[in-house]
Amino acid sequence: MKPVNQFGNCRECGAELVDWERVHKRDINDAKHTFKALKHEKFRHDYWHREIDQDAVDHALRKGQIELRKAATHRIRKYVGEVHEMPDGKKRPYRDGQQTPYSGNSIFYAQHATACCCRKCIEYWHNISQGRDLTNDEIAYLTDLVMLYIEEKLPNLTDQAQKVPRKRRQSQKSSSTEDEGGKSFNGN
């Protein structure tokens, strides 16, 4: 592999794939370009081409776009927007780099796909420095990216909540031919 001195270049040929100046402007009207750039990174590319799991789809349908936007804003503000002084003296969100699960909620998929999942990714992709709380404008921008991803991936999502039956979890009862330890017995 060819050594690369700048981030955003192809690791094979060194070609510059991302126009960082344009991406770092954080212009929501230029989101299509930002999304195209994000798809060049393998990890993000996977989230753009992965199906959202059915539980996450159902959750989104139960909320609708309006409530999902509120939830996305809350999640970004609480989990990546607020920094706290850590024992090492640095300021960062609690569990930074681990605060966004990989599945189970369409917002999680969107955060990873749009690099809004942790402060390291937010700094790298959106040029928002770590060590300080996000501003309301920055939170609004990141929320807009998350919602644009969700709208693209779930085009049938309506503004209002839809009634979606919840799946019943099947309880695990022991068989009548098993003892309390789960071992089978045949009466001998």
C-alpha cells in the first residue's frame, strides 16, 4: 500500500477522495455531497448499504418523523453534545467512542453513517473540535444529517406515529422431560 500523509486519501493509490474544505463548511444544503464523501470511508459505506433491522424500523414507524427528530436531537445533545471533565483532566462525553450502539434504533444507524456517533468522528468529518459542548447550531446540523439519512433509508416513514404491533417475546419454559438443571431424564 502507498503511504498516505493526509487523511481522506485512498490507501491504495493515494487519490484525494474527499473535498474536506467543502465538507467542513457544514452546509446542510450540500448534504448530498457530504453523504457522497462519507460513503468513501469503509465503515460509513457499510451503514449506507446495510439494511436497518426490523426492530429499528418498527421503532421509527411507532415514533414518526416528528418524534424521531426530537429523539435524535436529544440523543446528540446528551450523548455527544455534552462534555464532562474526566479523571485524566480531559473534557469529553461519557464513554466517548462507545456511546452509540451499532443497531436496534434507526438513529444509531444514522449516527454511524453520518459520522455523528462520537466526538472523534464529529471532529474528523465535520471539523467540530472536541473538549467543549456542541452549540445549538452544531446540534441542529448533526440532527439534520441524521434525519436526512433516515428519510433516505426509510422513505415510507410518515410525520406522525403509525400503529405497529409489538413482537411478543417467547418465554423459555423447561420441557416436562427436563429436570431443574436442564438435563433430560427418562425415568431410570
